Amino acid sequence: MKLQSDLEKEIFETQNRLRTNPLSFIPYLTKRQLDFDGKRIKLDNGTTLCTNEGADAVKEAIQAINETSKLEPL
């Protein structure tokens, strides 16, 4: 598979990290959960985004990761 850009390469590598070591994402998601104010999240670059679900979606992602088994990389 030929990757078209640095962003595609980063996405592919991140996806494989998530597949092979899902628990490694818990600290990142926990921090993101704390960055919410209601349905708004302030990103590290200062941008504020309005979401539909807020921190609950991050909480659900953490729960799902805790129930996920490791997989082989793509």
C-alpha cells in the first residue's frame, strides 16, 4: 500500500498502535476528557470545538478500549 501523504502515514501508524496496544490510548483520552467544558473542547493549539456528545463520547471510547483485545497490525 502506497501512502499519499505524511498525514496518511501518521493515521496508518496510529491505527496500528491502537490495534496492537489499545490501552496505550487511555492516558491521551483521559486528558482529552478533562479538556471538555460541557460540549466544548479546547485543543492544545487554542482552538475550541463544539461537539454533539461532549466528554461522554470520550468516556465511551475509554470503556470500549478497556474491553478490546489486542489485534495484529495491518
